[in-house]
Amino acid sequence: MEAEFKDAEIFKRMMDATGNLMSDVSIDFNEEGFAIKAMDPANIAMVLFEAKNSIFSSFNIEKPIKISVSLDDLNGILKLVKKDDKLKISDSKNKLVLDIRGKTKQHFTIPLIDENYTAQKIPQLKFTAEVTVLSSLVKDSVKAAALVDDSIYFTVDMPRLIISSKSEEKEFSQDLSINDNKEIFDMKSESTTRSKYSIEYLTKFLYSADSEKPIKLSFSNNYPLKLDYEINSDAKMSFILANRLE
Amino acid sequence: MEAEFKDAEIFKRMMDATGNLMSDVSIDFNEEGFAIKAMDPANIAMVLFEAKNSIFSSFNIEKPIKISVSLDDLNGILKLVKKDDKLKISDSKNKLVLDIRGKTKQHFTIPLIDENYTAQKIPQLKFTAEVTVLSSLVKDSVKAAALVDDSIYFTVDMPRLIISSKSEEKEFSQDLSINDNKEIFDMKSESTTRSKYSIEYLTKFLYSADSEKPIKLSFSNNYPLKLDYEINSDAKMSFILANRLE
Amino acid sequence: MEAEFKDAEIFKRMMDATGNLMSDVSIDFNEEGFAIKAMDPANIAMVLFEAKNSIFSSFNIEKPIKISVSLDDLNGILKLVKKDDKLKISDSKNKLVLDIRGKTKQHFTIPLIDENYTAQKIPQLKFTAEVTVLSSLVKDSVKAAALVDDSIYFTVDMPRLIISSKSEEKEFSQDLSINDNKEIFDMKSESTTRSKYSIEYLTKFLYSADSEKPIKLSFSNNYPLKLDYEINSDAKMSFILANRLE
């Protein structure tokens, strides 16, 4: 496998988000592009990333291959990639080779690691509520909720979206309506839907989301959350997060 | 009590300065506005803040009320207030309610706490020296003095203001004259006046002072210091600091 | 001795670089200007700095004098010097006196310390390879190599300069040619020359080098490195670094 990225920034952002959740990553390359399906070590969150082969300016692959590396190694090197630098990755025996070409050409090899993860089965989830909203709005709400508790409630009661948190002594709530808040792009819910999630994980999920772009929250009553956003038209990131018991 | 601030930034700065000195605060609201009189836990410094009711765009109060909260709780929430956001505070049973209204409306409640402080008696102080000087000048001098010792001397010997510090081995001094330094706006002293103060406390007092604006230092020989500055025409901050023995 | 600097920034940068390597410094003043020759406490690196008396706007010296001070004391004070401030230093009994004159005049005295260092003998070194290269290029390479190991190889095989590092599992290499890379200003080597150095020390040496200016690397096979750069035409900094065994 040998692949050169059109825009290494996109790969950097995907790996950065992954590095917040786990220390190793397995990337599945096939003719279509690449994908990551991984469970965090605490078994609470799942990452499901997909990038089409159009993300590459050149791409040679003989057969599908899974590449597992330490995210410490990989993200350390990706940090060196400057704007307009070209990045090529390839596999060679038990190594991943990274070539950064800018003013100069930097060449790295890092070890592939044994993949300890068994193939992740993606849960089949059915959601009763879906909200598409400006990323910065959720980021701000999560920060506010963190002052009160370590978990957050999302409630959809059409046409309202309520984001709230509550501890024994303190409360936070933010009341939004699709009619009044132009930061809400789309919202639907079969009936009143409400569920509770970890703020720590949500913060990690949102880390790589562009504040100026939409994210989609899908959930049901007392049910896992799916959070989706695009890095660009070629790269999609999804996170699944177990709900917290009320 | 229900009050909406014209400019929440002023309340933020007052509470920020207070948070450097103590972990809880008691605010006295009455028809005139609000005031804080508090002793720091080490009994070395006193804060005396006053804001007129003109600081509010709307203000309803039935009877004077004292509101005591954790500054951790309060300042965490105030940090979320963005420029041009409106902030309303009100009391409800044993809670302080904060409503931030910007693009969205965030609603917080935090517990009121039992006020452990007995009412502070403000000491009647008489000063022989008063100096009004650009805040940045004192900030710079305090930083310089901190390289030499943990306390600082202020000396007024008309027309000179000498700011200095001295340890066994090192010395710092800064010699200013009201005739030469346009950063000194006003200065009077009955005779040569000199006193010594803690640099740590002075640094905390100056934290919220606008570098481009005047502060007033009032003191006598081996006597407490009073430091005054305005946040704006509606909000005044004063600090009293015990002198150090020479 | 009494000396006023034309541009205190230069003295700041020299002392800042020194402070990364040792806690005390001895500065030799004579009619020509001043010089520092010092070994780091681990005996691995040597600093050799020289500044001509043209660095001073005024300079009075009766006889050569060595001034030894704590770099904590000195650099703390130098941090206060703002752009366009004037800095005068002088010795007085067992003290170094520093006068900063800007908007106000700050006056410091710090103790001279007993110089524990015996006079450093500068090793007579003969190099087979010399490379003059843009500082930022080496800075970037050192950062990249640090991801792989704690030491770095410099190899000159005309017309190529190879900067690389290697651990049991990871590799980094950067291949440059004087023909292709305009960041390489000059390069000569008697034959293939290669040597290995500590990344930690190189990072400290490069700390005060202007990224936009050239540095010179001189070395031989398995032999110490000399790294030279100018702060300006009046001030030269050199560092000697023991090689690491391959």
C-alpha cells in the first residue's frame, strides 16, 4: 500500500481525534479508501471513521490491508507536517513509512504493532431523535454543563432541544428551539426523547469538530448516542457513546 | 432580588479579583447597588468593593439581602459570559440563579452557602501619604521587587516616590519624582512616609486593575496600605493590606 | 567596570542561552569587550561566547575583571528589560549593579559569587566537515529526530547532508543536497564524515539561534561538534558538544 494525501491536515485531524480516545489504532485500507472501527479501552465509546480514496492524490493498493500503529508515534510525526507539505504513507514489512515533503524531505519508519483488538462489530442502532446543530453550540453547552456535573442530558421535545445537567446542588439548562435558533439546522423526534451521556467523552469527540460546521446527534430514550460530522466531503467521522443510567 | 447587568464584564472583573483572595464571597445587595466587605482567610487583607445600581440595566429588590456563594462556582460560570452577552442574576430559595443570554440562553443555579464570616468592621484609617499613579508603573515595580524579596517598601519623600525592596544579598530600587514622571498624577505626604507590604497580596490586588488607568495608594509610616481603583464610574474597588514589620 | 549596552536584547539572548546550560556564569570583561568560556556541570558541553566592545554605547574598564553571578538572578532582571530600554551594568565591591532606564529607572544589585570553575581550557579541535545551514532547518530536523531517539547523526557525503536518528524500532532520516536545498549555504567535507550527538544539548544550543539566520556545524568522524552562530556582527556564540559513541 502506498498513499499520498491531497491534504494531510484531514488525516491529522482524524488521528488527533482518535488519539484522545485510544493509544493504538488499526486502519483498514482497501480500494475504496480507509476506515477505522475501534472501541475505546473502557468499552464505552466507539469510533467509526471513513475516508474515500478521493482523499488521496495517488493511491496504490494490491489487496486490503490492516495497519496498526501507536498513536503516540503517528501523531508525533503528523505534528511536524506543515501546511502545504505533502505526506505519503506506505507499508514495508513490519513498518509504516511516512514521507513528509516540504522544503526538505523527512523520512520516518515506525513499527507496526500486533493488533490486539478483535474486529469490532458495529452495533445496529435505531434512533428516535436526530438533531443537526452548529458544532460550537454543543461545545459551549458541554463546557457549561461540566461546571455542574460530569454528565449531560439531551432532550428533544419538538420544537425544543434542551441541553442540561444537574448535580445534587447545581443545575444548568439551555433551552433552544428550531424556530428561534438558526444554529439548529434540522431536528426530528418521534416523541419526547431524553438521554444522559458522559461529558468527558463528548469533549473528546468534539475536539476535532470544526466549530463553524454542523454535527449530528442521534439518540433515543436511555440509549446510546451517535455523533457524526464531516471533516470534508471525503472524510466522515462517527462516534458512538453508551448512555448513562439515569 | 433580580438584577441584570449593563456590562457583565465589570462584575466578572470584580469577582475575579475577589477569587484571588478568598474562596467564598458574600455580596450585600440593597437599593443603592451592591457591596462586598470581606477579610481574607489569613486576616491580612480586606476587600471593600462597591457598585452603584446604575451598573444594572434592570434591578428589582424588595429588601436588602446578603448572598453568599462559592467563588469557584460563580467564576466558573462568569468565564462563559462572552462580550455583548447579557447576564441576569436572581435569588430563589437557597439558590443563586444566573441567566446568560447571548446567541442562546444558558440557565444556571448554584447553591447559596452559609455565611461564616461575621460582619466585617471596616477599620478607620488615617493616612499621611497619598499617591495616585498609573497602575502599570506599580505592576512593573512589584514584579521587579519580587526578584529580590517577598516584600516591598513604598516611600514618599516629596517630591519623590521610592519603591524598593531589599534582602540580605540583593537590592532593588526605583526612584520617581512627580516632577519628572508623568505616570504620577498626584502625590502628597505630610512628611517622609515609609512602609513595607507583602508582594504576594499586592500582586493579587493589582490583578484586575487596568494597566492604563490610575490607582491610588494611601499609607502612613509602618501602617496599613489602602489601594483604590475604579473599574468604571459605577464600580469602585478598595483593598486594605496590613503592613509588615520592618 | 561600567558598561552600557547599545541593545540589551543581545545580552539577554546570550545569557538566556547560557541559562539553559548552567546555573552560574563567569563573564570576563577586558578592553576588547567580554567573553564567556564555561563547561556545563555534566562536562559534556562548552559555551564560548564573545562580544566586542562595539556592543556597548559606553564602556569604562580599568583592568580586566571576571564577574560571576547566578543566572537565576541575572536572567530574572533581564526579563524586565523592555524594547528600547537602556541597560547599564557595573561592579561595586561584591555586587553587580544593573540599571534599567526606560520610562522609569530601575536599579538592582545582585551578589557576585565565588567562581568555582577553574579556567576552562578550550580544546584544540580540527574538523573534517563544515556545514553552514539555515538555523530553522536544523531546528526542525532535531525536533523530528527526537521522536525516534535521544541522539542524532550528522553525515556529510558531498554533496549530501544527511540528518538522521535510529532506535531499535524507529527511524528518521532527512536527505539534503547543497545542489537542491537553498537552506544550505556552504558545505565541505574531506571524505564521508559522520558523528552522533545528544539531542537534548543541541536543542539547548539552538534555543537562542534566530531561525532565519545561518548556523555553522563543524565536526569530524566520531568527534566533538562545534556549533557557531552570530547574534549580530558584534556578538558570536559557539558551543562545543562531546560526540556520542556509536
